[in-house]
Amino acid sequence: MGLARLLKCTTIVYDTNKEALEQCKSLAELNNIQTNFEYRGKCKSSDLLKINYGSSALLIVDCEGDEANIFSE
């Protein structure tokens, strides 16, 4: 949240756990940055390829061992 607030950037959150997504939404609202967030379910490599990264991007990934599946393309 702190980095998203500092950079004022679009933040896309992927999580298969609905409770984790709801918690993230609540934290974004508490930090008054909820309009900068998009919430999505499971992340696939095809999802990452569809994102318009513009001139720069920062990916922060905590995928608990699923790197080979997500970053396969």
C-alpha cells in the first residue's frame, strides 16, 4: 500500500483467496487510494501479457512457488 500511495500508480492485485482480496480493498480504502487498484482472481501468464505497461512498470510478485507457470511465456 505504501508504495502504491507514494507512486500514485495503477496497482493490479491478483489473488485466488477472496478474503485476501477483500482485505486489500479495505486497506486501499483506509489509505484513500482505492481508485488506483484493480482486483483480479488467479493470475496467468496470458493475463500479464495483456496489460498495457506504458513506458515503465514494476512487478512485485509473491506467488508461492508458481513462478514457472506464471512466467512461462
